[in-house]
Amino acid sequence: MPNYVVGHKIPDSDSICSAIALSYLKTTLGEETVPARLGELSPETLFILDKFGFEQPELKMSYAGESLYIVDHSERTQGPDDIDDATILGIIDHHKLGDITTSTPLEIWVRPVGCTNTIIKMMYDFHNVEIPKNIAGAMMCAILSDTVVFKSPTCTTADIKCVEALAEIAGIADPKALGMEMFEVKSAVLGTPIRDLVLRDFKDFDMNGNLVGIGQLEVIDLAVFDDMKPELVADIAKLKAEGNRHSVLLLLTDIMKEGSEMLVISDNADLTEKAYGKPTVDGKVWLDGVLSRKKQVVPPLQESLS
Ligand code: MG
Ligand code: MG
Ligand code: MG
């Protein structure tokens, strides 16, 4: 029985490319390991897999009795539902430490860098394993995605150096141009069902007993949302009711203007006033300079709800 590597629910490019890259490393080190996913892939991730010639990892929701590595999170709400019945071999992540615990010893690589793939590159270097060209390309794209082509405040010099090294291995002359091409794919939202957009990059957090869902859509120009905003607001209100959530927030991030408009449905009318010092007006608020959910959105909110 092989071991698995799986990222978070509603997988993003980092979760998928991490699963592929870590599986190859572990298998090369003599531990048969396969990548898996906890949901359908986004157009951006499909673009990356297609570009570097990968199949989609196996869709696998249940892990009872199996052994697995968790990548790109360490939160119970974001992992497999039956995670308690699985053996966790390791966690490789770049988010705040979550609430996953284990009953057996495990390997942990957690670093405050912009992307899990930057940490996996460190693991390859540590074990002195050569990264295949196509895996290097996928890892590089995941870093460009998570760091918003180096614009995110989560981006570190380690991420930039890592992209340079991976681009060299993959034979990509202009990684930033490829990054922008990915964000163009991401910006093609017209014609997509509203619920699919809301859930495209959506995470639930347990904030002091309050379930808070936060979605994010990163685009090159927010004008693409102009006509669909009322529908987006109506849908996050539905999502809040369906999941019995305290709040649902949707970040519409403009990667060129480098800020986010937050659509807000919450039990607390003063939620954004308290967390970010800016009131919600007509269900929305502009947060200048805010690009990162994990670094700029979650911590103040968690603090204000404690
Ligand atoms: Mg992720
Ligand atoms: Mg990530
Ligand atoms: Mg992200």
C-alpha cells in the first residue's frame, strides 16, 4: 500500500504541485508515495499540469487506515474528513500552525515562506535529490501563484531564489511572464457559475468557536466582477446560512492595484471595523495593500474574534 501526499480541500496549485513534487522525492528516497487531491482543480492548476505534462492526481477523499503526508495546511477543517483514522507521516506547510495533532512521531517542515513548494525545494536540497525538469516547472509555477508573482507580503528572498533555481532547471527564460500568463488564466471568470467562483479558493477557519469562511479571487482587473457583484453577495449569504457560519468573506483581489475589495456577510455588523479599522459599507470594504489571506486577513480577524 503506497503512502499518499494530499493538500487542502478545494485544492490550489500549491497543494497539487506540492503533492506531485513530494511524492517524487519520497518515492526516490525509497518510500512508495503517490499524490492525491481532495477536490476538483482550478483552471490555473489545469494550465500548469497541461504545460508540464502531468495527469491530475488521484481524487481521493477518504484515508482511513492509510498513511499520508499533509501539505500546504495543518488545519482539521481543511484536511480529509476521516483524518483521525489515518496515520500522518509528516506536515510540510507555510501557514499558521493549525490544530492537526498525531498519535505517532512525524516529520515536520514548516517555514514562514511564500509557498510550500519553496520548502519542498529545501527538502530536495537536503536529501541531495535532483529535481526533474517538469517537476521543477510545476513547483516554480506554484511559487509564482502563491506569491502573486512576488508581490505578496508573504514572499521572501527564499521564494525568489527558489524560482530562479527552478526556472533554470525547467528551462524557463522568463518566469515572471509565465506567472502573468497564469494570472490571465485566473482572470477569465466570465461565464463561470457563481458558486464555482465563490468556492474556487475558499477556506473555512474555526476562529474561537466561530466558523468563518473566506474566499479569494485574484485577478488582473476587478472590472470583471462589476456585473456579477450582486450575485456574488447573494451567494455568500446563502453559503453562510447553509454552513451555519458566523461570517463569509470574499476577497476580490486586484493584483495590479495591489489591494482587495472584501464582500462581507457576517453576524457582526462591525466585523471589518474591528479587525481592519475600516467599516463595511453596503456589504463591502476596500482594503488597500491587502493581497494575502493568511498574512493580512486571517490574523487580525482571529484576534478580533477572540
Ligand atoms: Mg494553498
Ligand atoms: Mg500555499
Ligand atoms: Mg493563495
